[in-house]
Amino acid sequence: MSDNSSTSFSMDDPIRKGRFYFIFEDNHSYILYDKTKRGLEIKDTFTEEQTGITLEKGIIYDMDGRGHKVPIRWLYPKSKYDLDHVLEAAERMEKKYREIRELTCPDSD
């Protein structure tokens, strides 16, 4: 991989994919990757204490030049989560982006 992440998986081989996401697998985690953040460099990594999910975040800049940290990938530890749980999160993401697309580009499909 070309970013600074410690995660090792092949970007060429998702185990599931949707219009707006990929799901990858490594030895310890299921990785939910937001396709809309493709190309963003990982700038921060944070593990949520309660869930054990690790978020890898990048920065998107708005029109005023302010940076906003946004999640690029979520790493779900296999010891706590199964693939069905990750698929549910991926489908919620998919639904959110479809709704945004319908609002902003109603004739795009």
C-alpha cells in the first residue's frame, strides 16, 4: 500500500464491494473502506475504547481552507465482529451516500 498505514491487505482483492465501499480482510480485521475517500492520505488513527474499532482518518479541506478529519477506513477486529456486522455498517454507508446523491444529482443514475 502507498499510505502510511500499518494495515496490510491487498487493495486489489476486496471480499465484498458496493457502489461506495469495499470490504477487505486481513489476519486480524475486516476493513470497511469508503470509496469516496479514495486517494486521501491517512493522517490519524484512533481506536474507540468501547467498540474496539480502529478508524483511519484523512483530512478534507473546505472552500475556506479549513481541514476536517474524516474516516477513510474502519478496522473491525475479528475477535469482536463478524462479516455480517461489517456488511450492515457498509449498507448504512451505501444508503447515506445514495440519499445524498439523489438530493444533489437526481438524474445521475
